[in-house]
Amino acid sequence: MGNLKIGMIGLDTSHAVAFTKLLNDHTSPFHVKGGTVVMAYPGGSFDFALSYSRISGITKEVEQYGVQIVETIEEVVTQCDAILLESVDGRVHLEQLKKLVRFKKPTFVDKPFCLDSSDAAKMVELAEKYHTPIMSSSALRFAEALSQALSIKDKGKIIGADCFGPMEMVETQPGYFWYGIHTIEMLYTILGAGAKNVTTISNQDYDLIISQWENGRIGTARGNRKGNYEFGAVIHFEKGQEYVRIDSSPKPYYASLLEQIILFFNGSKQIVPVRETQEIIRFIEAANESRETGRSIGI
């Protein structure tokens, strides 16, 4: 496996700095081998303060790791082997992917993949049309503590899960697309695809998303805007439970995610099927609708 030249689209998220450091800084204790970020296009959404206010500072930080800053997406994709699409605003991912796919470079789309199922379908269709491999995931899916719990063999099958985490919200990324996606991705990591419906209970400080899977298992995602800001889960097995505290391992989950991305860039089978990513987008859409209407919504 050679050292890939990686291009980055979007310098308006802390992920851009974290990923570049892990890939480019060989002195980092959790350095990820196999690729170097060599070029980046800052991008940014000028109607979203959490995007445009961070571009300048993050660009300067990324430059310190030897990354060349350019003015167009096309410059990045023509000169790199693989792409990290990091733009923090899920609204722009479809338009950015349209510019990328014809170059057929494997592309990781950071969370959220997009903000509605219509865009998700168009993005998958584009990737298939141009034979461009795409992958999307929250880093929490690959947290060491969660992976270790899922490797347990002596407690029987998993019969349900209750996940929790912070649930900040912002206007431009509706409802659970901003921070809820992390907790929902943990739920999908544990139970897999196949959610049938979703019901949301919500107030000013807390949310509880309840879903039944096609095989009868029940999963929940609890969100906190007050009090507990840790990510975690209780996994219910046939023969007991396992408590998962996401930050209990010294290895950052960004490093675990990047290891999977490098394998994906090198042609390994997607560990997160794109159809599951589509279902997650629909799940969040349905959870948002249930939050507004109080009704149970089908996936």
C-alpha cells in the first residue's frame, strides 16, 4: 500500500485539522499511515456562521502541515489520488460531489452525508453513474470502546441498544443532522440497517428517539442539551448488557476512522455500505418529522 496523495475539500470544520495532523504529522502518537494531505480547497458557506467564521483559522493550521491551498475543487481532485470532502455544511455536499465524481477518485464524505433523502439518492446515483467509490460515516462508529464491545462473543446475539450523546442543534442543519447524527450512527453500528419506524419525544433540554427494527429489536438514541455531554451506549445482549463509554480508550476515534478511510481509498470493501448511509439520512429525516408532529413516522 503506497502513500496516497490526499486532497481535502472544505476547511471549515475541526475535522480538517484533526485529520491532517493524524495523517501528516509522523510524530503524532496515533499517526495514521498510508496517505498525506497535500492540497486543500477552503470552500465555506457564507450564510452559516459556524462555517465562514472558521475558514481563516483552520486554513492557517492546515498549512502548517505542508498542505497547499488552492482556489478550486477541480485543482484538488486532478492532482490527488483520493478526496476527503470535509465541508461542515451538509447542504453543499451534493453540488461539491457533482464536481468530483467525473474524476473517479475515491471520496469520503464527512457527516452529515447530506440533509435529506432526495439529495442522498442523487449522490448515490452520481457515484454509481461515474463508478466513483464514496463512503460516509461519523467517527464514533469506529471508536475503540464500541468496537471492543461489539466483538464480545459469549453473551449471545444483540437484542437492542440504547445510545446517548450531546444533541446541539443549528438552524441550517435541520434537527438531528448536526449532532444527533453521531448518536444515531452509533445505534446503526450496533443494530445495522433495517429500522422500520421512529418516534421522537422532545423538550427544550432533551430528546429521545425510539425505533423498532424489522426483526423486532428496539433501539433508542437519547440527546442531551443540558447536563451529560458524553457519548455512550448500553448494548443489550441475550445474556446481559455491556456499557460503552466512547471516550474510555486513549486512541482517538478520528484515528480509527482514518484507518478505515485509507483502506477504502486503497480499494477495500466499504465497511459502511452506502445504502446504510442512505437509510441513516432517512432515519434522521423521519426523526425530525416525528419531533415536529408527535407521530410515529415510517422509515
